[in-house]
Amino acid sequence: MEVLKTQGIELPRLGFGTFRMPGADCQPVVESALELGYRHIDTAEMYQNEEAVGAAIASSGIGREQLHLTTKVWHENLKPESIRRALESSLAKLGVDYVDLYMVHWPSRDMNLGAVLETMQSFIQQGTVRAIGVCNFNMTLLKSAIDDIGAPIACHQIEYHPFLDQSKMLSYLREKAIPLVAYAPLAQGRAADDAVLREIGAKHGVGASQIALAWLLDQQGVAVIPKAGRRENQQANLDALTVKLDDEDRQAIARLPKNQRFVTPPFSPEWDK
């Protein structure tokens, strides 16, 4: 699988998301994904499934160095000592010595961003984290992290799908050679029912969801982390890697409404800043 190289790590462009897969039920799902060939697994302390993810990795027989593993610190734990405790807890639950990518899951309004990123960089020096990143930052916060603080941000994970414009963010990230990791790439299931995507899918002999993923993978510097509980859907997402869109397809998708954001918790930043 194609990888994106960033800050010393290699990020497989199609990963496996585990949001809303809490508890032990997550283990067989991740085991299935690993059997099918996924090598990029995305979790977080908030998902309450790190133990299950770790158990799946342990039972897979796949060498740790062959896997990319991401986890994240929750926005309520962004004081330096809390971040340290959160990482220690995540490593223990995952049953690993290090994670490939450790991310700020959401910004908090009262965080000291410089102290947060300094603490996270110390983990790289300690060897418990290979690279650091951020999720759900608006442009102001992202520029502060990269341009003002100079943190070695390996990627930015945000909601991105055919119904949400992220062109400004993507343009900035490309200037910095930083990948965008798209979560909710199927618009929380809505892509499957979109008439335009279904029509393009019929042309290529695939489903609408595969077209949504192919559209993201068609873009330079973008990785995607769809989740799928059923094995056939996990395979279908992998099959999106082989779909090649043409200009007619791209133009049709470009005409879809691009103002639909579906992940808006009350602690979200102001997105237009």
C-alpha cells in the first residue's frame, strides 16, 4: 500500500478507524481488518477500546514494526502531567512500548499549546512516541502550532468527505508537506446513499462509499481512516484503492454541496477562524 512519509514515519494511506467500537467487541473487528491487510490502525483514549486494539495486534502475529498505530489524548487531559499519565495509560492498555503517532484529539480553550506540544515532543526523545500530530484544529490553531511554535506536526486529522470543503486547510498543509488524515470519510454513512456517488460507482462497478474513498485517495497528501464493523465492508474499503476516477467523475463530485459538517461537539473550535 502507498504510504505518506512524514516526520520520520510512514503512514499507510488507507487506515482503519475504530471510533464508536468500544470494549472487547472491537477486538475481532480489528483482527479481521489486520487479516485483510490493514496496517494502519487508529484509536484514542476516548474510544475506550485500546485494550481490545492491543489484544488484536498481539493475536495477529504481525511484527510491531510492520504496523502503524495511532492513539490520541483527550481534550480534558492537556496539562503536561495529564498528557504524560494519558500516554502511560494508553501504552499499557495497548500493550506496546511505543505508538507511531500520538495526537491531540481536540483542542481545549484553556490549553497552553506550547506546553502541550513541548510535552508531546519529549515523548519522541524518550522513544515512547515516534511522531506527533493534531486533530480538529482550525487554521489559526494549526498555524500557531506549525509556524509560531515550530512543532514537528506529522499530520492533521480532520473531518473530510465529498460534502465538506477542506480546500484551504489542504492547501496550507501541502505547502508544509504535512498529510491530511480524513476521518468520517464516508460522512457517517451518508455517502452510501448519495445519488451522484452511486451513479459514478455504477460506472466503475463499485459502490458509492468506494467512490467517496477513491475521491479522497485521488488527492495528493490525503490519507483516510474509514471504520467498518463487517468484514465485507472492510474489504470493500480496501478495494477503493483500485478505483481510478476520471475528470468527469471529479467534476460531478465537485458540484456536490460542500458545507455539510457532521462532527460538531460543543467543545469544537470556531471552524472559520
